Amino acid sequence: QVQLQESGPGLVNPSETLSLTCAVSAGSINNYYWTWIRQPPGKGLEWIGCIYYSGSTIYNPSLKSRVTISVDTSQNQFSLKLSSVTAADTAVYYCARLSHPNNSGWFFDYWGQGALVTVSS
Amino acid sequence: QSVLTQPPSVSAAPGQKVTISCSGSSSNIGNNYVSWYQQLPRTAPKLLIYDNNKRPSGIPDRFSGSKSGTSATLGITGLQTGDEADYYCGTWDISLSAYVFGTGTNVTVL
């Protein structure tokens, strides 16, 4: 059973860069897309973007100017950087595996437990 | 503001059935597969349904999904207290070039 675990600072100053890493265990990062999703307190889910193990990325246009997702296959992990953060970026950030088999839709079949990141000075 | 609209809440007694609608458009549900996620309180979402109506291994057949036109529906039969959670639909939106989630529905077992 694939397991994902987010890690990173729980508090970020406004205007600075939020950085999180997702470690993948009990499975290889190869041959899959990996994604970041966030959920502000008391609100719904928002897709941030995803990365293929080879490094190609797809970002949500609403966040694209501030987002960078990278992958390190040697460490079996991938990372998120979100720049110029404001209080509106305060959320639980989830990493997840994106499955997209041939002739199939997108779906997220394995999720991390989530990491709360608060943007505040 | 999500492009996929769900009712804020639904409720029913134990053992009864509930349905949750997810309304979209031709740029999302109308031309893409839908998945559904269950989020129990203070936990990460969990995949319930993918490709409109397929259940991952381990998901009981009390949960079902369907799609018609630009709307999708999640059904839960034999409602249990453990089903109390938020439920989200999701799909790719061609116009937005983004994966979008529904507004979410809270299920309460009376």
C-alpha cells in the first residue's frame, strides 16, 4: 500500500515562499503523476498542480505564476513551492498520487495525511 | 467559486439511502470522467468512486456513482453513522485547464 507523508514548516511569513515535501514509501514514484491539493480551514478542496515522474508539470492556471512542483526520483519524493504567500494561502496541503490509466479519467487514489501551513507574521 | 455545484448538506436515518448531486457543464462533467471522495472529520479525503461508477478495491457496494449529461450522482445505501463525512466530486475542466472539485456535501445520519 503506497504511503505519502508531507513535511515542511507549519508557519510561513507573508510574502515569503511556502515549501513542502512529500515522501513516497511502499511504492515507486516512477510511472505516475503526483499532485498537490489544498484545503483552507472550513472550506473545500483546490487542485494546485501535478508532476510526472519524468518532471513534466501541469499547474492550476489560478496559481501558476506562484507555483513550482519538482520531483526527486532518487529520494522517491516530490516538492511544492508557493511564492509570495498571503493569509489566503493558509490551508491544509495534501499530496496525492494521480492515476490516469489509458481511456480513464483523473483520480487521486492515495493521499498523505495533510500538513497545515499558516501564513502569518 | 467552484464550477461543480453540490448541495451543502443531506441527511437520512440509519439504513436509509441518500443521493448527492454534482452539477457541472459541457466543459467538465459533460466530457470527462467523474470521481468522488469521502472526507471523514479531520482526515484526508479518500477515493470512493472513479470513472463515474467504478469502486476501488475495499469500497463497499453501498456506494455507487452515475453520470448523465452534465451531472453526476453519488448514492449511499444502508446509511451508517460511520458515513458521516463531507463528500466531494471532481473532474477535469477543459475550459479552465484544471482539475476541479465540487463545493462539497456534508452527510448527516439522523
